[in-house]
Amino acid sequence: MTTTKSLRKKYRKIPIFERIMALLALVNLTLVLFNMTYITFRDIYFDHIPRLTKIYDPIKGIEPNRDTEKYLNNFDKLKAKIPQGSNSVEVKKQLAELRELSVEMIDQNPFAVANKSGSLEKIKNRIRDRIPNPEDSAKESFRTLWSEQYLTQKGLIKELKWFEKDIQPLIAKNYYRGIGESGGLTDYFGIIDLPFIIIFGLEFLGRTFLISRRYSSVNWLEAMLWRWYDIFLLLPFLQLLRIIPVTIRLNDAQIINLETIRAQASRGFLAAIAQELTEVVVMQVINQVQKDVKNGELAKRIFSSQDRTYIDLNNINEIEAIGARLVQITVCKVIPEIQSDIEALIRYNVEKIVAESPAFQRFQQIPGVENLANQLSERLVKELSNLATKGPQNTYETVKAAMADAEGTKLSEQLVQRFSKVLGAELQEEHTLEELQSLVSAFLEEVKINYVMRMSDEDVEKILEETRQLQLKANQS
């Protein structure tokens, strides 16, 4: 509900001027598309909206073809002479004229000028189907059609009605289109388009000027580049590209809502590249780390950092804090939990040593001393176990208690620093460093194979859907 109200509130803030200009741009684009497709759909307009073709044909430079127009005029004269009888001199004269014009139409093909040769082929096929002849000649069929004997035999009115229905519309749709001074086909659409270009041009100059005045860091030329898509409304060519500014204007005026389309388009784009992009990024990072490990650059950065001036952001030595926390967890949490395992391991080793020691075996052979030997062995296991588990914990507690005063804190810091230096020196030993580098490099190679393969199996669409649901929840809250 809150989202709907905010959208309505935003809609009311859209200036009426923006909506008018957006609708005007839509009207202009509609006219452009109509003009571009007029020739393609002219036959449909001719059949169903003949008045439209009479109005718009002159805009496209279309005029009746002289040859086909003459043919139809003679046909009209024939219909006008019918009341005089089929044997009258005038009717015979018109029939002879139509026979001659039919042959000329087939030979000269006046339909080619309008790229409508297919119409002539339809006419020829229909006349041959209507009046077959041994030669299968369209010319001979036309000669037969416009003969007194055939019309008298088949019925003059019947044949003329057939011609009006099946042949005349194909001939009537033919036209002639002139060539302009530029060398292209005649087209006066620019007369209709010019007022729109002037309006959008003035709006473009005014809008960009206001932008340059509103933002002091933007000059007029930069403001024009800001509204780059409006330039397509000013070009008399590449008119189809006007769909870009029209779509943007309609969306900005909230006449249409392209947010869903944009979201779906970006969703599909992300789904297409997210997996590959993620794999590439992960592989590059791992390869870089692996390279630094192999050539020793990572070790140099780690150990040489001890001698560098360190920039502290929060007055906390994070490395020391992490080390102290790990020690605390290890000593106070981990070791007590595994005390039974440590005790079992110590017992195994003590019993093994006892079993393999000749002196201890002879000691056990003394009468009355066997139980004492076993008690000593068990006591040794307990002491070693306590030493391994509780010893580090007690030591940690002692160090922690010592840190309560300034002297204890100083000694603890010295201990940590000394420990770090000694550990760093030991790790930089050639044999140790090579072994660690080899292990880390092998581990990274396994990560590349296993992790990246698992990542390839991830359902990217599912991840994007989860992201979208989170965005919707955030917008509703």
C-alpha cells in the first residue's frame, strides 16, 4: 500500500509538459513507422481503406500507371457501351482495343516499375485457369476473353463480373512512383516530419540550456551530451532510432512502465554472465595468490612487514589479538575437550615403552611388585596427561593474571614479539619455507578444481531470484 501511494504521489509530480512532449514524440514515431511500412501494406489499405490511399499516395509520390490505367479506362468504356448490344460497332472496337492492350500488358509488364510483377503472374494464372487453351498461353486466353463469340456464348455480364472481381483489383493496385532529384524514390514525408523536428529542436535547445544553468559544473555542450538520445528526434534519417528517445520519454512521463522489462532484461543478462564472470574473478585471485606463494613474494610481504612502519587505525594490533584469541581457544577450549584422546595416546606409548623395556619386565617379575609397577605406569599416564592438557591452561591463566599490571603487560608484549620474531625466523628457513609454499600452492590448486566446479553447478537463476526477493522486502519495509 505504501509503495502504491508513493508511486501515485510521484506520478502527480510529473509536469504536464513532459507528458505532452512524450505523447507528441509517440505520434511522430507512429507516423514514421506508418510511412516506412506504407508501401508494404498499401494493397491492404487499398482494399479496406481506399480513401487513405487516395490521401497518402501523393506523399509517397505514387500516381496511377499510365498503361494499366488506360487498360481499366477501356474496360469502363466497354461496360458503358454494353446497352448498345454486343454486336455494335463501339463494343467491337473496345473489345479489339482490350485484346491489344492485354498482349501489351503481358509483353511490357508495367507492374515491374512498382515491383509488383507477382501481380501480373497472378493475372496470367487466373486467366489461364478461366479460359484454358492448348498452348497454355495467357495472351491467347485474353484474346478469347475479349472476343464477341466467347462473351456471347458464356454470357457477357457474367464474364465482365468475373473480370471485375478477380482481375481488375490486381490491375488497379499497380502504380507508378517517380524518382526524386536526389536519385531516390519520391517521398514527401519530410513535409510532415519537419514541424515535429522544429518542435523537438526548440525543446532540445531549451531543455539543455536549463540543465546547463541548473548545474554550474555542466556547460551547454555537456548538457546536450546529457540528453544525447533526443538527437535522434532531430535527424531526418535513421528515423527508426527515434524509438529510443520515445521509449525513454514515455517511461519518464510514467505513461508506460519499463521497470519490469528492465529488471527482466538485466536478470537475463546477469544470469548469462554471472557464472562465467565469477569463475574468472575467483580463478584470477587464486592464480595471483598461488603465483605470489610460488615466487616467495607473499612470504616477503608477510615477514618484511615486521620492519615496516605500520598504520594503525584503531590502536589495536590485530595480528597479536588474533594470535592471543587462537591461543585462548586452543588452550582453554580445544585441549580440555580432547583430554581423553590425549590420555589414550599417552597410555598407548607408555604401555609400549614398558612392554619393550627389559628392565621394567624384570622389575615386574619380583613377587608382590606387579601391582606397584602398574600403579606407577597409570600414575605416569595421568601426570603426563595433566601436563599436556592443564599445563598450557594454567600457564595461560598465569600470563593473563600477570597482564593485570603494567609490568606484566610489558613482559607479555615482549613474549609475543619475541615469539613472532622467532616464529618468523623459523618459517623463513629454506627447507620450511619451500615446504609451506608447496603445500599452500597445492591447496590452492585443489580449491580451484573443487570450489570452481561446485560454483559451476550453482543455480544462478535461483540466486538471482533470492536477491530479487530480498530487494522486494527491502522496498516494502
